Amino acid sequence: MGGILLSGTVTCNKKQNIFFPFIEFSDETSGTNVPSQFIPAIKKGLIRAYEKGSLSGNKISGVKFRLQDGDNHIVDSNELAFMLAAEGAIRQTQEYGQWQIIEPVMLVEINAPTEFQSAVHSLVIKRFGIVSGIEPREDWFTMLAEIPLNDMFGFSTDIRSHTQGKGEFSMEYVRYCPIRSDVSNKIIQQYQESLEQPQQQRRKN
């Protein structure tokens, strides 16, 4: 019975940057250890591996992948081999690297009558926000705060109820930041349980 031998090796360096939520690839190889025709296959393997992270099953982002070296075999190396080698390299970084679940943080601008400033401030703190500035103007004030997007759901209703319908707000994306440890642990636990369910079902069958 015959088989297929695949040969391909990549040497890479991975750098994580949560403030740059994209995947960046750079080819820093020299010489012929990694033939140029296999570079697209390596990039494809990289993209495939980053489609599903090990912590929560979500896409991985904020990573710069630097291809520095590798190896090939004149007969057994092909596109599939290098694509699988790239995927294997990413799996190793997921296993041994330090990873975090990140979430978008919004810059929120709130305008309301001064008499409700204390109530609005408490509302922001309750939603794990950080107040960066308060500007008074006559009988009104403007508050700037950074609040995780996940904690903004229902904020419109709350701001109206805390200001007798007079308060209003706007928000825009600022950056990504690591989520709170309690939320992270819950997400990871739920994901691990979802992976175990099919295995338990197969045992029953």
C-alpha cells in the first residue's frame, strides 16, 4: 500500500500586538531554503490556522508573522507541505504562547443636565467604564469615557432613565483591549465544554 511523503519546514517569529487587530505577514527569508513559489502556500496556511483560536474558537488577530527560514526537499516538498507546516507552526505558538481574548473599547461622549452628573458617573463605572474627562457648560456637562462595547448594550435605555429622558450619548471605536479575567474565564470554559459535548455524545452512542 503506497503513501505520500510531504516535506516542508518553516521557521517563524510571532509577535502579538492587541492594538493592531489584524494579521500581518512578512517574508524575511534569504537563499533557497524556502522556494519563493511556496510563499503563497505558507500565507494560506497562516490564514487558515488563524481562523480558529484555541481559547474561544474565534479568529486570532493582532499578530505579525515573520517568516525567517525553513527547509525543503527537492522531491517531496510541495504547496500542501508548506501550507501544513505553517499551520503546525501556528498551533505551536497557540500551545506555548501567551494569548488573550480581546474586545473593542468605545469612546463614549455623554451630554446631560448637571443635576444628573453623579448618576451618569455611577452608570459609567457600573459598566466598567473609565472617565477621561468632564466639561461643564452652563447647566449641562459633557463626559468622556471609555467603555467596553460588550458593556454598552442597553446603555441608551439606562442613560434616559437616569436623566429623566434628557441625556444623550454618542460613541466611536477607540481600540481593542483584553477583556476582564472573569469574562475571559467564562468564555474559555464555555468553549471547552462545547468541545467536550460531541465527545461525550459519541461515547453514549
